[in-house]
Amino acid sequence: MKNEKRLKIAVLGAGISGLGSAYLLSRKHDVDLYEKENRLGGHARTTQVSENGKTFGVDTGFLVFNHETYPLLTKLFKELDVKIENSDMSFAFWNKKTNLAYNGESLRGMFFQKKNLFSYSHLKMISDILKFNKKANNDLDTDHADLDLTLGEYLKDYSYFFKQRYIIPMGASIWSTPSEKMNEFPARTFLHFFKNHGLLGVDTQHQWLTVSGGSINYVNKISEFISGKIIKNSDVISVEREDDEVVLVHEDNSRSVYDKVIFAMHAPDALKLIDEPTIDELNILSCFEYKENKALLHNDTKALYPNKDVYAAWNYKTNEKDDNKTDENVTLSYWINRLQNLKSEKEYFVSLNETQKIDKVIEEISYEHPQFDVKAIDAQSKRNVINGKNNTYFAGAYWRYGFHEDGLYSANTIAQEFGCEL
């Protein structure tokens, strides 16, 4: 239903979901944006670094998008006149214990270690990649029953080498999820994502893009269009729903009254703020779990394979023996120079997980990422059960795949109800 009356709306959370909600709804309504941190952006986070008297932005969270699978973000950036440039999402693997490595960007990269030309396990992995891509495409085209399996079940007939050196590390890299947890990931969601992002073929890759100078540039631009107040370091401790109004309760017990509220935050955080959540809200929002990831921005090249020719945009390093079924000692490093086209003397990396041996640290950051399992995917289909009820809406990337486009998508679905969509 389209709302004609100019409403007073509170948006709680200033990541892409909150910024998108506040930006779109500001076209017709009075919107105040609340953020508990002292900055806006959420995972859009840019650190300013200095080198030889020159200062430039280095992103540590949101880094890349493409036109094909990020249509809303593409449209938003065009509206805001955000400058963008080409990037890439190449993938490299290194098992430090066995000294096996490859860069999946090209045939040369796959065989840059000459021993891989004669390695059964390496050739088997490549064979299984082709086999997997063919089956996955066919299963998606025919809506095969195998799509209802977990990823671990779906992969049971593939070699250990394919699973542990390629598909599981790549999935863990994409979703910032522990490798062993990827087996619980729903196959349908995993394969749809791979298909949409051009990852199920040798020549199906999309052109990846990044925000010139860092994502802070889009955050600054979008915040200029918010119609009401922007409150950082928010002290909202509770949200009450009373008749036809919503009341934000602050630390000093003062109260702010609104017509509508949008929870643009992680599901567990929203649940904690709601005073007297409904049974449906409890049942649905509690299905989403998150994992904290410690990330380091640093200049330490020993986090990657010793030969720079093997560097990729994503670099997955494991310290486990090749025959070990667990893969917990993993470091995932993003090579920011490649991703953001940095013109710098130093190499800049953002590394997650096993980071205690990394030196030359510039900054430590903490992120939380949704962990998708069958329970969470099932809860996604029930969003309409709670969204819009009691003058309350829920925006967040957790309602789809967990990425920037998904957060904006959830914001746009809310804005549609108020006639403010992109």
C-alpha cells in the first residue's frame, strides 16, 4: 500500500541497509538515522593511510560489485554520481605445509608450479571443477532435487582435492565462513550465487568494479540526502510499539516518538532492542546466527605466497596437512592494491582469521557476518510474516545472500511500500 501522508520514520543502523532505507524514504518522508558507532557505513569502511606525504583511502570491508548482479547498487551509484573503476576477484590457494599453490585466474597460474603439470591430485581438482560446473548448471536449469541437499551432501561424489583446494576455500572466502561450516550451507543458495556471479564457467566471469578512492565516497554522498537528523553514537536502548506509534527509549529514559521504525541491523541485535517482540519475531529472527571475524589491515607480505606473481585478489592460505579433514588454520587475505588499483610503494592487505603471526599492522577491525544454514534460509522466506507489522520493518543483507546488493535490496522492498523505491 502506498502511503500519502508524510511520515516520521526512524531508521536504526547506518550500514548499506540503513543508508539505503533512509535515502529512499527521505524522498517523501521525514527520516532520522541512528547509528550506534561513531561513523556511518557499516561494512563500507575506508581507512586513510599515508605514504610519502600522500594520503589515500583503503577499504577494509565492502570492496567490489558488478553491473550484472548488483543492479540496485549500480543504479544507486549512478544516481549519486559515484566514481567507479575496474577491479577483479581472482582467487589463489596456498597450502603452506605441502607447498602446493595455484592462481585460478589463468591456465598459467594453475600450473605456475611445474610439479602441478604431473600431479594427479591437481589434475583431478581441475577435472572436478569442469564436472562440477556442468552438473551445477544442469541442476539449476532443471531444478534438480539435489539442490535441496546441503553443500556437503551435494559434493559427496567429488574428490577431496576439489573440495579442500577449490570449492570449500572459495565458499569460505566469499562468505567469511569457517571452512568446515561450509558443508552445512544449503546447496541451492550456494549454486544460485555462483551462477549469478559467473563462477560456474571458464569464461563467464563478470567485470568487477570498485568505488574510486574508497567506499567512504558513496557513504558521504548518500548521507547528504537524508531528510532528518543523523545521530551517531546512538543511545537507543529499547524500542516500544504502542498503538499507532513507535517509541525509541534512550539511556536517560527520554523518549522519541515515530510513526514507523526500520531495524537495519543484524537480526540478533534487532531482537535485543525490541521491547516485547512477538512470537513470530522471536521465531524468525532467532534463526540467523553471526560469526565475528577479526580483520587486520597490514603491509606484511608473508601472509601470501612468497612469489608475487601468484598474488590474486583473494588469497587463501592453509597450514594444514593435505590429508587432514579439518581446515581451521586458515588465513584469507585480500590484496587491496589489486582490488583498488592502488598506486603505492607498499603492498596493502586485509587478512581474516589466523592473523596472530602477521606484522606491520596498520589497524585491527572486527566484522560480523551472517552464517547461512538450512534454518536461516528457511527463515528468509518468512520475512513478510513480520515485516510491516506493528509499524516495524526489518532490513538487512541477511534476508538474501549477505552482501551489499542484498542489504540495499531489502531496503528497496521497504521503500516500495511507501512509493520511494529506486
